[in-house]
Amino acid sequence: MSEAQWWQKGIFYQVYPRSFQDTDGDGVGDLDGIRQRLPYLADLGVDAVWISPIYPSPMADFGYDVADYCGVHPIFGDLSAFDRLVAEAHGLGLKVVLDFVPNHSSAQHPWFLESRSSRSNPKRDWYIWHDPAPDGGPPNNWISNFGGPAWSLDPASGQYYYHAFLREQPDLNWRNPQVRAAMHEVLRFWLKRGVDGFRVDVIWHLMKDPQFRDDPLNPAYRPGEPEVARLLQTRSTDQPDVHEIIAGLRAVLEEYGDRVLIGEIYLPVERLVTYYGENLGGAHLPFNFQLLHASWGAPALARLIEEYEGALPAGGWPNWVLGNHDRPRIASRIGSERARLAAMLLLSLRGTPTMYYGDEIGMENVPIPTDQAQDPWEKNEPGLGVGRDPERTPMQWDGTANAGFTTGRPWLPLARDHATRNVAAQSADPHSLLTLYRRLIALRRTRPTLQLGSYLAVGTAGDVLIFIREWQGERILVALNLGSDPRGDIALPAGETRGRILISTELDRQEPVQGGFWLRPHEGVIVALGEG
Ligand code: NOJ
């Protein structure tokens, strides 16, 4: 494994560009802001920045509705600002990964404007048009992921078009070779500009059932869940021929060497791992979102890690995601005490970690008053708790007004604790969560066992999760006490008599251990076995 790729050894950090750093006072973050903060990311020790969409867009879904795949929205800057960002990132040893949104465009994209202009337009077939059902209603029962029907009628041409998300986000027809070719050119446009890879939005949605059969009803649906959960999306997503499409994307990246293809996939593990593709020619990293849904007890975590490890195809490289712009903040999901354990788990498991901006300082969901909601999903299905604004609030840099994020009025409110919970305060605190992240990342870099070593399940002792990473004769044990009771009796594994605690989540221990060790409530430690 000494030939490991950068995306295997490295750590990814997701930036939601609207909320990272504003430089022009409009209350929305921009590319120059990200560029200014690159030294922070380099110092934190991450290897790659994934930036959520920056393209021209009417912002119906905050950039996931792309009106021009080869441009930059003026709110974020322009192509030369982007080039400066890439150059400076590379100068600091950081990779830049873009969000690629191929499943749907904006309804304002010139391709769609042409497509909807008439049934005979050459681009008609670039999108998914269908005659109405015999009763005049939508062609089938598919439901939009943001609630409501997934088909909208175009009265002028009398046909419906399909949109897995908003009606402002029509799905492209990936069965059309011209669409594929045009999208491959989009990838090349950015690859030539030096982009190091892509995170592909809803990659498992790209192909739909060619017969457009109904999705079956979900027998487990419970009232109060979002409407899309009424159906099992077995016809509208995850079709067998999606893998040819992904192999095609991958082949474009291969033209440029050392780039990474990451797929956004919310599927059960046994389906997820098919996205490595035949002979691993699919996504390098099909995002593994299990920690987003995990229940944070030792037995449940041990099971899900083993299930994932056991499902990986030979040679498939694992990865773990702790947070993103679509899910509640980790600190809000599991509480601030266990957020320290989550950091240690993410950075000591086998596989590429992906962090979400602000999680390293323990940012929490920020309650957004209903009348200030921005997220279209929240507006479509209010009151269900589906809104994603709470995890998209501005980064908290320092104790100044607006936390150093903007001189203007931030597009989403700042967290109430921003004066105390911020990068500057935590940088000065040797026991802060940020310091813990920095130290764990540094440890992962200096101990290749944590990057590349195999994973050996040791099991659980009550609510303590224990595993070992092993590489070239080095054995590193990770023990995480997820419970709120102290433990005085954690034995070293059979055959091991001594070790050395390299780091504790409390950042106050580095000591030799013999036979066993103790853990405080919610404490985790990383122990080099055999060292004293
Ligand atoms: C997944 C993205 O992460 C989410 O933010 C977006 O709303 C949908 N895809 C639609 O593009």
C-alpha cells in the first residue's frame, strides 16, 4: 500500500461556499473568501477542499440548480478568482474538488429552455419528457425528493417533464449520447483548469427505469415523514445501467491522471458498494454516509463498521463522512461531549475521512425562524424538520461582529454562541475541539498505520468500542467510551502487555500503559501497542 493515492491517505473538507467567508460585504461567502482561508485549512492539516456548487444559478436550490456548468456565479466571483483559488491551494499542497451536478440542471439552463421550446427541438430529448397518463395526470407515481409530484406539465407542448427535486431542476436524460458527450466536456473544462476531482451529486439517480414504471409503496412509511418516503425509489433510482454512465465519467478523469471521483449515494450498504463499479472502474469513493444515521452506542457502531468493512469489494477503498450540508450537525446529533469521540472515530477508522466545515469547532444546528427559512425543501414541507438551513449557517471565525464571516448582513443568522465558539478562541485553547482535530489530523499524518493500516475488530466492552489498526508490524489500538460511566478495566488485547497512549480526546494524557487502562466518561484514546 506504499503506492497509496492522495485521496486514500488524505482528508477531505467540505466548504459550503455561501457560508465560509465573505469578502465583498454582501453577506454571502465567495471564492476570494475561501482563498483567504486556505492557510487555515493547510494548518488544520486537511488535504483536499470540496466546494459545493459555485456555478451560475438562479439559486432555487442554492446552486444545485446549475444554469451554466462552465462558469462561476457572480456572487462567488469569476473564473479568474477560481483560477487564483486553485493556484494558491496547490501552492499550499491542497487539492480542490468541485461539486458536479449532472442529474439535473436549472430550468433556466439554455439546454432546457431549448428543450421545452417545442416537441421537435433538437434538445427535446436532452431532458425527460413524457405524455400525460390517460387521465391527463402525471405519467407515473414518482414523487419529488422535496415533496409533491416529480412531474410538471408544460402546457405549451402538452407533455410532462421529470424532476427528481424541484420543478426548477429538470432531470437530464443520460440515455441521450449527446448529453453524455456534453457533460464529459464540462468535466474536461474543469480538469484542464486544474481541478483535482469531483463530488458527483445524486449519482445513483442518473438513470431511471426505461419503462418509467411506478415506484412501489414503502410499507414502513409513517405519517410525519417527508412525502418522498412514501415510495421505495427502486424504479426512479439505482438502475443497473447507471454503472456504465459512471464508468464513462471515470474514463474522462483517467485522461488527466491522478484525479478523484466521489459519488453521493444514499443507499443501503450492499447497494452502495456496487458503485465502486465493475473492476473498480466506478467511483473511487462512493460516499459512505453510515455515520450520518448511526446511533452512537458502541455495539451499534461496531456492527455498522463491520458490515461496511465486510461489504467492500476487494481493492475498494473505504471512506467515512461525519457531516454535510444536508444533514443535522454532528454536535447537535450526538451532543458536544460525544462530538470529541466522533472526531477520534472519523480520524482513526480505515478509510478517507470527510469533514464538514465548522464541525471542527463543534458548530451546532442554528434554529431558523419559519419566516426566515431559505431552504426550498423546508418551504415545501414545513414543520417536518427537513430544513437544511440550520447546518448551513456562517462559519464562526472570531469574536468580532458577525464572527468575522462578513461585514454585511449574513444570508443566514449566525449561531448565538459565535462570540465564544469560534476558530480564534479555540486556537488559543489547548484543550478545545479544534485543537483535538488538529492533533488527531497531525497524528494520522505521522502514523501511516492510521492512514493505511488494516482494520481489526476487537469488539465492545459495554459501551466502549475497541478496534486495532495494523500496518507493517505497527499496531494501534483505538478505544472509545461512548458511555457516561468511567471504565477502569479496559484490558489490552491478548498477547499485548504494554502500550503508550498517544492521545486522549481530553488532550491531557500521553502515558505508558501496562496490561490495561482506564477511561473517563466519553473519553477516547489511541494507544500504540508494544511501545512503552
Ligand atoms: C444533493 C445535494 O447534496 C443537495 O443539497 C441538493 O439539494 C440535492 N442533491 C439536489 O441537487
